[in-house]
Amino acid sequence: MSHRPPQVIARTRLQPDGSLKWMGVAVVLVAAALTSVAPARADTVTVSHGYSNFGELKYGPDFEHLDYVNPDAPKGGEVSTWSLGNFDSFNQYAREGVAAALNTIGSESLLTATADDPYGAYCFLCTTLEYPEDLSYVVFNLREDVTFSDGTPMTAEDVAFSVNLFLEQGIAEYRRIAEGFVDKVEVEGPYRIKFIFNKDASKRDRVGFAGGTPVFSKAWFEETGTRLDKSTDRPFMSTGAYVLDSFDYNRQVIYARNPDYWGEDIPFNVGRNNFDRIRVEYFADRSAAFEAFKSGEYLLKAETDPKDWATGYDFPAVKSGAVKLATLPDGGVGTALSFVFNLDREKWQDPKVRDAVSMLFNFEWTNKALFFDLYERPASFWPNTDLAATGTPSPEEVALLQPLVDQGLLDESILTDEVRMPFVNDDSKNRPSRKVLRSASKLLEEAGWLVGDDGIRRKDGQPLEVNIIQFNPLYDRVVNPFINNLNALGIKGSLERIDTAQYVERRRKGDFDLTNQGIQMDLEPSIGLEQWFSSKTADNSSRNLMRLRDPAVDALLPKVIAADTLDELRTSVHALDRVLRSIGFAIPQWYKNENWIAYYDVFRHPDELPPLAVGIYDFWWYDAEAAEKLKADGVLR
């Protein structure tokens, strides 16, 4: 798994880079519930400073600052962290290259989200938005004071250019979903732009699609000849608070706060963007990165290794209090780390074979022996939320599932059985018990995979092989015991460790049996689900790595997308979660609902953090006086 510094806001939505990391906008019409809404034309058009899918917006048009920031936070200093692997580009929207960490930190969109309003979207590069009751279009009235990092003004022409750029040069999985959204984009004036939607476009995603696309400088793209689908040696020119300061490929990247940033004093930015510089140091392995942290080469580490968190932080700077350890809650959807099967390979299309292999990954032993019991196992694709399916289906779920059973797309047991849970192994030893071996062996024999005289299982003369690709040596300790269990059952397991570029490319091409995937869902799942689970993205997706093509899933996705109340959304997601889990295309690994942060005592954050963000690069700040003390004490240079 690659390491990236933690995101500012842990919410997701259809994203032009093929991920699901929009700003969490909420996009169903609930006009009567919007705060501070003034009708522009009697009963036909609503004008507002924001938009909410479910319920009222938390913040009105005249708020002074976000509730969770320190409005008096000082500006200055540097925050430094690390990343694993390498980079050779600053464009995460292209298939080419490996993008640098935080490469979009200078990007902004028309709408923004907050870390304490799960369904709200607010005008950021705009002052107001307008829409009719049928949501056939949306108009954004743009701020007239927004400038790009070179000081040139942002206009509606730049917004239209950026949207069309993604539609024309964006990656295939994004274009395949997004191309049907907009009928046309009309520039109605220098600071007024209108999106007219196709009648079949998902209503709940219309405003989010229009307002969530990053805005880039049209003039810069035309002058430089840069393309969205090619790797780049610099970030795209945008309007954000940070710009690229310097970089050394595969070693370091530094972003600096733009002293001429247009939005320094607007209410959304009070108490935010506090660091003068953000520095990311790259390391080829985690051990070197940890030693560098101990020596003060960088000052903040988001820890992802439970062994290090449990046993590694006993060095002098921790004991003296110079390094602080913080366990911070995460109220968002947990990332369901998993192995996923490549379903394009015939051997993995048999659920009995997948189930047998899944039984041989011993999470219980792994968590106890390797992870100090610090992890939980993600049974659902929506862990840590009420969107996770539980028990037997509710009557409302049955109403969605019954037609799929009647069509022969689902077994009728889905209507009465408990939701599928991960197989539970003995935590006292990794080696599978005789009972597990017998059960898994029976499944394989029923699927036609028989043990030969050499102890290897074969079908039609071909051995059953499981090739697991990985670039991070940290995973060797997890994968190798799994491979031992596979071999014990006559399955030829192998770990192929490759460099980052090969890892990215082979996952895209489907050149693997099993690979890691961090499955990250949303509190308000919608059209972005198609990037993860739809048949139409299975041939070319950075999310649907398992190449899932399932007609029952395809039939349920529109139900989730069309849900226009929270009750409908929960019911449809429960049904979808239930069906996805029944397929067994993933072997759940682990997740945690908290963040482990180690940092030198030069950083501060608000006492009460918001539920949806840790906010290190967003609303933490630098304590210059504390830094001077650590330097005087000889802890820092």
C-alpha cells in the first residue's frame, strides 16, 4: 500500500482523477430546507449561498468562520512529513507517471465542503448559485476577486474550459460516467456560468458535478501546451493557497503559501492555511523513514504501522515530551483495506475457489501477532457507519432484492440469510486448523481443483496459482504467512514485489491474481459508486480493480443513486452492501476508526476536532516559541 499524508476532508464523490475525492458536496434538491434562500423568480428559481442534500446547511451566508478552527491561529512555520516510494509527475489525473504527494493542494472548486457538515456544499469561488425546482440547470455567480497564482483573474471562461478539459482528456472511467451529465455549459458573462443537464443525469449529482470540478487557468494551459492526460513537471495553475516551491524527484517536494492568495481573509479561510511551507520527504522504505523522523529530519508522522505505534515510540524525544503522540478519532467511513481477486481470470470466477482462498487468510492471528490487536476487520464496505448492512434484510431491503431474485440474478437465500461476515480463524497460530483445511479443500474439490501426487492442486492440467503483487516491503510479514497457508492446501502462492511504477501499471492492466485495494466509500454514496462496482468501468478503472461485472450490482446502483431521502439511501446502501459482500470478490484485511499522529511539539490544533477531518494541513498551526525551545534544548537543529 502506498503512503500518503492524511487528507484534509475525508469525504468522497465522483472525482476526475478516477478516485472519489471530491469535496463531499450534497446534491439533492431540498429547497424548503435550505437556509437563507431567497426566491429569484417567484416559485421557479432558488438562489442560495449553498446546497444541501439532506436537511439544512450548517452555515448561513454571514458566518464569520468555521466552528472548528482557531480564528486567531498564527501564520508561519513549516510542517514536514514523509511519503513512501517515488514520484515523477505532478498530475494525478493522468494514467502516466506517479504523482507527487499533495499535488492538488493548490486546486479549488466553485463549491467547497466543511468537516462538520456531512451533506452541505457551499459557494467558495462563487457568491451564489441558482437552480429551478426540476434542477434542469444550475447557474453559478462567480466571485470577482478570485485570481490564479500568477495574479490573473479567474472568469467563467476558465470554469468552462476546466469542465470540458476533464470531459475530453480525463481518464476513461471518469468520462464514461460523467459524459452524460451535461448537455452544455454556457458562459453568460465574465462571472456567470450556467450548466444545463441532460434529463437522464442523476439529480443528486448534478450540482456536485458542476461545482466540484477543479478550476484551472485556461490561458496557462494554452500557453504551455499542457495536457490533462500526460504527466507534468509542475502542478496545474489554479487558485489555491499553496503553490509549488521546489522539488527533487523521488526525494522531496515543498509547497509554499502564496503571499498573494486571493482568499486569505474570506470567512471559509479564517484560521486555515496557516503554514508557510509544507514539505514532504520521500523514502524507499519505512525503516529509513522512521529513523529520519527520530532524528528530526521531518517533524510529523501519520503512523500506519501498528507495530511501530505499539513498540517503536520509546526513543528519548518521546520520553522527554519533545515528541507528542496523539490518537485522534475518525468519524468518517473507514477505509476497508482488502485483497481483491482479478475476476477477469477464469479461476477466480468460481465463488467456491474464492471462498477457499479467503478462508486461508488468518486476520485473527495477524492482528494479534503482528498488529497488537489494534485493528478491526471491515466486514462491510461502509465500516464505522450506519450504512453497513446488518443481520437479515429489513422488509424495505427485501423489496429491493426480491425482483433481482425473481429475475435469477440473486439466490433466494439473500432474502433470509444473515449478511455475509468474514471467515473467523484461530488467533493462536497462523497455520489453519484441520477443520479449516477440510472445509477449504472440499470447496476446491467441488470446483474441480484436485491434489496431485506432488501435492499441487490442478484443474485441466493447470496448477492453481495465486500471484500477489506488492511494492511495500511492510506487507511481506502479512503476505508470507498467507502464502504458507495457501501452500499447505496445495495452492502455489507467491509474492511478487515490484517498484511503484510497475505496481501502478500492472494493477491498471489487470496483471495479477490478488492485489491490495483500499476501498473508500462515502457517507452519501451516489454516482461515484459506478467507478468502484459498475460493469461499465470493469475494463479500465483505478477503483474497480477486481473487474466486477455483476448484473445484480448494476441493478442496485441506480437505486442508491436515485435515493432522495436518508431512509431511502440507507436502505438501498444496505441492500447493495449485502449483495457486494455475498459475491466475495474481496478478502477483508483491516481498518481503524482513529488516526495515529506523532509530531514534534511545535504544532498545535484546536482542542475539539471536527468529525470528518484531522486537518493537519488545513487548520493546524506552528508554534514558533515552542520550536525555539526545542532548538535551545538541542532536540531540533
